[in-house]
Amino acid sequence: MKQSEERNWVVFSHLGGLFTVSFLGIIIPLLIWLFKGNESAFIKEQGREIVNFQVSLSIYFLLCALVAFTIIGMVVAFPAMFALFVINVVSIIKGSIKASKGEKFRYPINLRLIN
């Protein structure tokens, strides 16, 4: 696989994370990682990083939703959800830019559940 093609797949994988609300944020990077990861170490490594980040975000959003049901929870949960959304968008943009240059990107607040 050509290096430019590898970079394109990783960029698509990063950008797939923009669909966080519909769980496509996990599915798109997961499919790219599963089907193209064996063809390239760069796709495999970055795909795993992206899937871990999207799974981590889903867990954080779920925790925020659970906290929102408490009396003081709405005051805390909604700003936290907004912050997570901003972190997601900014990180995806940074990751996409780095991937287009062939550089690796490590997401912040990532639980790295999949090794």
C-alpha cells in the first residue's frame, strides 16, 4: 500500500469520529481498522488509537448522562458534555492534520482499552 493511501485511510478514520452522536464515530474507525489494519502498521496503530478514543468518549458521555439524573448533576453534566464535544472536534481536526502529514497522533483523555 502506498504511503499516501495509508495516510488517506487514517484521515478518513479520524474524520469518522465526527459522527460521535450516532455511534458511527466508533463504527467507521473500527471498520477501517479491522479491514485495512493488516495492510499497514500505520493504519493499525492509529486505528486502534482512534477506536479507543471513541469508546472512551462514549463512556464519558454515558457517565455524564447518568450524573445528569442527580439533583446537582445537570449543573455539572451539561458543561462536561460540551467540553467533551469540543475536545472531540479539536482532537479529530489535529489528528487528521497530523495523519495527512504521515505523523502519529495520540488522543488526550484516552483510556486505551484495546491493545
